[in-house]
Amino acid sequence: MRRIFLIIITVSAVLFTQAQNEKQDSSAKELEEVVISASKFPEKKLNIAQRIDVISSKFINRVNAQNTGDLLINTGNVFVQKSQQGGSSPVIRGFEASRVLLVVDGVRMNNLIYRSGHLQNAITVDQNMLESMEVLYGPASTIYGSDALGGVVHFRTKAPKLSTGKSMLVSGNGFARYSSVNNEQSIHADLNLGWKKFAWLQSYTFSNFGDVKMGSNYPEKYKGFGSRDSFVAYINGTDTVLKNADNRVQKFSGYKQWDMLQKFLYKQNERISHVLNIQYSNTTNVPRYDRLQDKRDFGGAIGNTFRFAEWYYGPQTRFFSSYDLTILKAGFFDAVSLNLNYQDLTESRYTREFKQYDRLDRRIEKVKVGGFVFDTRKVWKSHELTVGVDGQLNDLTSTASRVNIKTGAASKLDTRYPDGDNRMYNLGFFAQHTYKFKNRKFVLNDGIRFQQISLRSTLVDTALLLQLPYTEIKQNNFTVTGNAGIIYIPKSGSKFSMNFATGFRAPNVDDLSKIFESSTTAQQLVVPNPNIKPEKTFNIDLGLSQNFGKDIRFEISGFYTWFRDALVKAPFRLNGQDSVNYNGVRSQVLANSNANKAFLYGFSAAVYLSFAKHFTFSSTFTYTEGKFETDPNKNTLVYEKQSNGTYRLVSKKVNVKPLDHIPPAFGKTSLLFQKKNISAELFALYNGWKRLDEFNPDGEDNAQYATADGMPGWATFNFRSSISIKKKLTLQFSVENMLDRNYRYFASGFSAPGRNVIVAARVAF
């Protein structure tokens, strides 16, 4: 433990500023940047102890990413897992999926079926309509409640603009983009109409993504890694295995997506404003590419026969609406905000095994979420206080059926989640306080939250089909979390911060009640465990940010997280049996269980250098480690033989296993040139090795999609450029993965794109 604290003290995690931003936006000005996620109201980063990155609209436009996942990858600070092209699951400080909170325009996106595995929900937010993204590192449960264990990704969409003159304001943007590696064709248009008190903003984006082609430059020892030699096609009523004309083309990885946004702003007067916010996202079927690679013999063992003829997510829809009321100088308070929101989401999974024409299994989940957020702000002397209350009601309907694709006949099937009523309620009250000492060299952050979360699920036919010993699952959890941090600012351009925060995540329906096949190659079945408890974290981190003159900036920070009652998939007994027959295969029974203890630690570092007037150099690096105790009561005793022939106890090692979701070391190095209307950037993205003994065998690390030694390290070299013509037209040209490197992200069953040429034209008026 002492060694770990030395690591934290000497090495701490990056508050890496947007090194890719223009020179005038960086260095000392970075600490003056205003963020909202940390306290719900505008606050300078200088006064916040928690590490926060702000991804600006300039950076978003310059990166020109396919989706929000690729946008996060390009920051060099966030790891993203992918199981298919239509997926991006952010990993922050070793936490992923339901342990990372997604927020859009102040409203939490995480719902009662956000799973602990890998998620694709982040890509349902249109990155082309973002004003900014804010990434909070470490627990943020004081402000946001459950799920914010690893951090928060906060998407902030553009706001309607009012006219400042006598005439109506008309403005807008549009672009068309083409990518060679997947034959992507994307178009976007948005239009803003503004009057003195009323503004209207509307946006549309459509993308058509074809099959992705992987790189040809394989790691020396793993020639052909991930190549697709054959695939299954349904021809004349028969599943047929066909040879892939190009084994680097990942057949059935393409899909289409539509995104729409509509906002209305009414500024009643200088103090009061109203905003109506409507968002809609939809996709075609999204093939689950990793599962389409799985093979096994008809007897159930791993073999040379494709397991699935079909495996795809049905159209994933996200409807979001909210009403925002903001009042400045509202009596005692300096500001008051109220948000009323509603979300309607549909997710589905369709699977059919090879030559099983009577078994197209479809499982459909419909989620409705209603909520509110009420925040107040009071500033007096050197104190700033934010007090708020928020709540949500989640409702889930889970259905399933098995269809004969030749006759159309349908029959009953066990649902993914309980097939009765599924509801989850949460209500929280929080207070966040900032105190700026009179000498202006110290700033105190502290806060507390009280949270009540209740859940109830009932099982009907599913309980009978699997012979479950219960038909109802209920939980009622009350949690108190808090944070305390101190900032020391010895002089302009210097900042030292220390922050302690607790986090929690209450089990949702996915944790408590889900029934699904965890691994199609190892034959594992996950079943409900009604007795699990909320996960808790206790986190400490230190950060140092230092300017050296006007043009050099260095930042480093480190963290240590005590993870208690961590949910991990572990062997389980159902009706006294450790294995059951499922889909005709004998499968090991697993269930979520609270591991006694787990711990994570790591650090991030960044350097920023501006030189030769128009050049910017930046580099980031992140390292994370995570373990959990398998059985603290069964320690391993290590003895050392002495010269006299006796043995001396040297150490007592606790039996530990790797925690899943822990990414390898990763980072980014960039050289950026900017001059007036021209920009050009050379940059490298890189990941270290993840050896097989570092994988969690029962979790979500997907060792079956790695090599026999684990997931190889890799680096890609990339180039992007743009030229603006009279500020109205911008032409962009990029070449990603210039050396055509073949690689996969850790825990991914989908190979990354090979060499990719991107061209885009943007117009603004």
C-alpha cells in the first residue's frame, strides 16, 4: 500500500488540455476554460479538483470522426472497445459500460438495462451537433448519482442562437463526407433561425457505412489475424458457406444511421429562458460481427462450423425530449434551473444458428424513462453552493419469440429480462460547495448526495422455462456519497490538486435479472442472482499542472480506487446444479456476484509544446491496472529457504485475478500546424500489449477474439488536413492508418479499419 501511495504522489493523471486546439486557446488559458459538468453551472477548470477534459466544437470539426466513439479515441485520453462497426464502448479508469455514466444535455442516458459488458449507446448521440463534450475522470456520484464510478461523458448539443440586430438571423452548416475503408457516405445539414426572443434550430445527419476492410500489415507472428475467409449466406432457402472474395473485408459489418435534432428557444426576458429539446436516432439492423465469427461443432464443442447464420441488433431507436427553464436572480438564488425529460428507447437482438431455419430468436426491449432535474445556485463572498434534487422512473417491457423463417410460425421463448413488470425508481438530493480562500491560492471543493433507488421485476413464463426458484426480484437501496478536494495555485499557470470521492452503482435489471449466453464458444449461461448489493468505490487522486513559460505545459496525475462489492461474473449454482442445458448445449452456470474486494490504480501524463510560431506538439500516455480478490480467506504463503535449512515466511499473498475491462497502456502523439485558413496534423495512436494472463477469463475481455498470446500492441500513423476558403467552404483530406496496420482494440471482436482515405467538404453561412 505504501508503494501505491508513492506512485500516486509522484505520478498523477492528466488534465490534458486540448493540445490540438489553436495556440491562443492553450497554455495558461486552458485553466480559465469554463466547464459545466462538475457543478451544473459554469465554473472555471482552475477551481475544480476533479480531472476534466473539454472537447471543443473546433476539435470535433477538425477530427471529422465517424461517431462519438471515434471522437473519444482521437483525444488520446479515452479507450474505446468495439464489438462491431456500430458500437463504441468508452472505458474510463478501468470502468466501462454501466459503470461509466453517459449524459446528454444534463440528462442521464444510463437506464435499467445498461449492461456491464460492452455498450453501443454512445453512438446514438450525433457528434455533428455537439457544441462540446466534457469527460469527468473518477467518481462523480455526488453530482450525478448511480453509475458514475469511472467517470462521466457529458454530451452538450448546440444551442439555438438569437438575433442581436433588427433583422432575422439565418445561419447554418452542412457537410458531405466519404471514407474509402468502408465506403462511408455521410451528409449533414443544420439550420438556425433567430429573432430577438425566439430561435429555432434543426439538424439532420444520415450515414451509410459499408463493410469495413482491415489492414494488410499483420503482426509478424500472427499472419492473417482476424481475417474473414468465409461467411454464411441464405441462398434459395438454404444456409450456405461462401468463400470471401477478399478475406480482409469484414462481411456483414455495415449499417445505416439517421440522427435528428430540433430545439426551440424562447427568451422571455433577460432573466428567464425556455428551451424545448427533441432528439431522435435510428439505425438499420446492426450485425454483431464478433458473434458471426464464432464456430463450433453441432455437438457443442469448438470446431470449424459457423455457430450463427444470423446475429444482429435490430433497429436501435432513441427518442429524447426535454424542457429546460432557467431563471437568473430568482429571489434568494443567483440561478435556478428545471429540466423535465422523457426518453423512449428500443433495442432488440435477432439470432439464428446455422441451418436452424425454425429458430430465428428475437428478443425486444422497450424502455421508457421519465425524469426531472432541479438545480439552484447561490454565490456569496468566497462561497459558491449548488443544491439540487433529481429523480427518474424507468419502465421496461421485455418480449421474445422464436420464428420459423420458412413457415412464419412463432412460438414462446425465454426473454432476456423478466417478462413481467420491470420498474426502477431513483430519487436523489445533493449539495456541492466551492470555497475560494482569500489569498486566492487555495480552493476547496466538497459535496454530499443522498440517494434512494428501488427496483422490482417479476418473472412469468421465463421462470417456468428455466425452472427458476423465484418469480419476483426486489431491491431497495439507500446510499450516501461525497467528495472533498483541495486545490493549490502557487502562481499563474500552476495547479496542484488532491481529490477524494466516493461512488456507487445500484444494481439494475440487467445486473439482477438478465438471462443470456455469455460466451458462445465456451458455453456459459448467465442467470439471475437476486442477492447482489450495490457496488461502491473510494477514490483518491492527485494532479499537477505546470506551465514552463508561455509555450510549454506539462500535466500528470494518478489515482487509486478501492472497489468494494464489485460485481463480477462467477460460477453459480441454479437449483443446485453448476451447469444446465441451454439451446441444446450443456452450459456452465454463471451469475453476477459481489467480489469481496477489488482495486484499480493508474496514471496519465501529457506534454504540450508550442514552437516555431505555427506548430504544436503534444503527447499523452495512460496506464491502468486492476485486480480483484478471489478468496481473501485462502492466501498463498511464500517461504524462503534459509542457510541453516529452515524456511522463513517472506510474504502472504492474497489470491487475486485480473479485473476485466482494464485496457492496456495507450496514448497519442501529435504534431499540428495551423496558419490562418490551413491546418495539417501528423499523429500516432498506440496501444500496448494485453497478455493472455492479464485477461479475466469469466468477464468481458473476450479472449476468444485475441491471439493465443493475448491482444498484440500496435501503433498507427495518421494525417489530417483542412483548408478554408473565405470562411464559408472548408475542404478536408485525411489518411488514417497510413501503414495499413492490422490490429484490434483490446476486448474487441472486430478488427480496426486499414488504410482509410477520407474527403469531406463543409459549408457554413
